[in-house]
Amino acid sequence: MSKPTVSIETLIEKMKLKVIYKPEEKIIIDNSNINRPGLPLCGFFNHFEPSRIQIIGKSEYNYLEQMTENVRNRRLDEFLSKKPRVIIYSTSLVPCESMMRAAAKHGVPILQTEKETSAFMAALISTLRYDLAPCITRHGVLVEVHGEGVLLLGDSGIGKSETAIELVKRGHRLIADDAVELRRVSDITIVGQAPKLIRYYVELRGIGIVDVKRVFGTGAVKMSEKVDLVINLEQWVQGKMYDRMGLDSEYTDIMGIKIPSNTIPVHPGRNLAVIIEIAAINNRQKRMGYNTAEEFNERAMKSIGLDPEDYGTDFYPIQ
């Protein structure tokens, strides 16, 4: 899995930045952390990471302004000689001549935003965390069902795309069909989207490619969605024991994050769209602290004279 990167041109376009100075060489961003260079401007470079974007706010700007010209020239030349990836001035602050000379000398881009420092930093961190998040591509379908991001996995031809179309007809939204790009944007969150080439398209065997956005309207699609539930579709195997109570929790590991999952057997006559709707609602209820299976198990235990507190969920009177 190659490390994701973002070009400076993409960053300028996304964050609506003004270019003050940009060298001809290609600049690539590969670090989602940012820095306000108060200590480097004082001459302290221990633990300095040049791959981080450097933000010059009012504090750093006024600190540079109160220096004598000779000291400012020396400090900025030393700072930019470390080759920071990009320097961005917030609040429409204008770089001084010393900064421009040092930037041209060392080939460091200087950009500007009109946004306040704190608001800009929050937006920039959020953008970089998403764009530079570890990413894998999985064969599957991602849909939003009752506000839950549901990732459908299973063998080719099992009926994932047909189920997605049925869910869209029932008022839910498609994010990706066939290939899903999954990004680990935090230690607890996986976000999925479709590759740009096949975004909003669904392949139906016997019909061909269907443009869901055109057929069902813009309300039937969504650019990206957090993965809240994984549903593994598999062919029904006669005699295999499937979970009928829901007391045993299943999880699917995606890039080190465990996502709640269900295994649903498929055979003619089963309405998968309805089953997935119920699975999505049930998953949301569990997150909100209500577990139907556990409540039913407790009622069953009480009906035969057992105290649930003595057994917990390890004893199942109803199988």
C-alpha cells in the first residue's frame, strides 16, 4: 500500500489559497500534521519536521516585525534553509521582503489565506487527514441505509449490485459499486467512496452499466460515507448453523479497525433489501445502548426462573 500524497496545486484549489511565491519544482504534501513555527523562528530546530506545513499567524508575524532587519534576515534564512514543505500566511497577512528573498533562495512555496488562523488550521487538518489517510480498495458495494454506512461484501454474482439498486429505490443512497476505496481517517473511523472513474455507476448483469445519479436523481447518491456496518453475503448452505439470536457479536477488521458485521445467507425468496434495512437499524440501536437480543434473552431467562445477573449473556435459554 503506497503512501498517499497531495500536490500543492490540489491543496491550493481545495483550500482556495492565493499563491505569493511558488518554485518551478514539483511540491508534494505527504504529512497531515501542521506546525506554527514559533520556536524555529527563535532558532530552536530540535524535532523540527520540514515535511509539515508551516502556518504564519498574527503572533509569528508580529514577532518577526519587532526584530531588527539583520536579525530577521538571519532567522528567516536559517528557517527556510531547513526546506519546510510549504509556508502559509493566514488572515491575509503579507510576507515581508526578508521572507520573500529567503523563499526564492531556498525554493520554499509561500501561500496566503484570508481565513483566521484557528479556523483555517482546523479545516486544513481535516482535509489533509482525509486526503492522506491510508487507503485500500475492496470489491464490494457501499450504501447509506437509514443514515448508516453499510458495506456489502461477497463473491461476484451474489447479488450486491441488485440489492443496492433495490435499496436506492426504497429511498436510500449509493456511494460505491464494485470497487470501494476505504480510508482510515482516524483510529476509530473508516470512510468509503467510489473511484472517480466509476462514481455513481452500477453494473447489472444482463442490462449493463446504469447511471444511478441520472436515473434516480442526485438525492440517490452520496460522495462518501463512514462505514458503520459490514454485511457479508454468502450462498445459503443447507445444514450450516446461522446466528438466529444475535447475541454473538461479529466484527470485520479493516486496516486495524474492527467494524460490526453480520453474515447473511442468500437464497431465492429472501428480500435482501429489507433484511439490510433491519440490520442497519439494529446496528444503530446497539450503538445507542439498546440490544434487542440481550433484552429478549433476559426475558427468556426470567420466564424459567433464572436471574440474568447471575448468568449475564453467557447463558442462552432459547436457541
